[in-house]
Amino acid sequence: MTSLRDRRRMETRRAIQAHAIRLFRDQGYDATTVAGVAEAAGVSPMTVYRHFATKEDLVLYDEYDQVTADAVAARPEGEPLNERIGRALVAMAEAAVTAEKAMLLARLSLMISVPALRAHHLDSMYATQSAIVAALCGPSPDPEEEFRVRATAGACLGATHVALVRWADGDGREDLPILLRQSLGFVFEPEDQGGPR
């Protein structure tokens, strides 16, 4: 159960991020300062930094790393690993598009167009990969199993990234879960373009 304090913190974080995304799109990422974001959001720069450690985090931060890892861990253990991870990623994409399509599209468009954000996005993908590995392998994993899970998670996340970029380039007109299934299929079942369903 989320406390009132945690809910308020989350609401403040989302409001700051929404103002930041709007300013980045209207004024340009480089031309927008953290102080400008703080002023637009009606908070102090210190409050912005309390919620977002860096300017890049104003675009890249989301709460999906642990949620994604938990979704992967909740899938049936008997599934092939690529399907277990892939199906969880497809479900997360469906939920994200349903809950916040416009925000997701705006964030992705900035990630694609701003070089500094593209570089930091790799860090974000690594964090998601590590969360999946931790969820599936535990605190003291067998090195070979960790290698297998990390490689599979990396391949799935790479395919996800390609699908997200295509979706954003098309201004969100295509069906993201379908693109994601296709992209995963190209990686894991190139002959029949199968993949997680």
C-alpha cells in the first residue's frame, strides 16, 4: 500500500517531468534550464534535483525498471527464457501505451533527437537489464546462468528499443505491442517472424 506521502512525491515528480517535457519540446532541450523547469512547475530547483538527479533524468526517468523485472519474474518458470522476458515486455508496452501514450511518445521523441539523451538511454537499458537479471537469478547467481539471462535480456531489450524508435518515428500511429512482437520475432524466430504472443 502506497502512503499519502509517497503518492504526493510521485505526483510532484510526474508534474515536474510533464513541465520539463513540454519545455524541452517547445524551447529545445539544450535551451531549457533546470531553473526554467522549476519555475514552470512552481517548485524550487532543489526540489527538481531531489526528484531528478540530472537534467537527462527529467526525460529518461520512469518507474518501469523494477516493474518490468517483477513482470518477468511473475511469468511461468517453464516458459523459454526469451518468451518469458519478451511477453513481459509486450505486456509492459501495452500498459504504458494505455496509461500514458502521449507522455511516452514525447519522451521517446526527445531520446531519439537529443544526442545526450541517446547516450544516457543506454544506461537506462542497462539498469533494466540488471533488474531483470536480479529478479530471475537472485543475489548470488551461478555465473553461467547470469550470463544466459543477461544475454537474453539484452537481446530482448535491444529488440524493444528498435520497436520503440520505429513507433516514435511514426508518431505513435502503429500498434506498439505488434511492433514489439515483430521485433522480438526477428531476433528469436527469423524464419517465421514468430516471437512472444
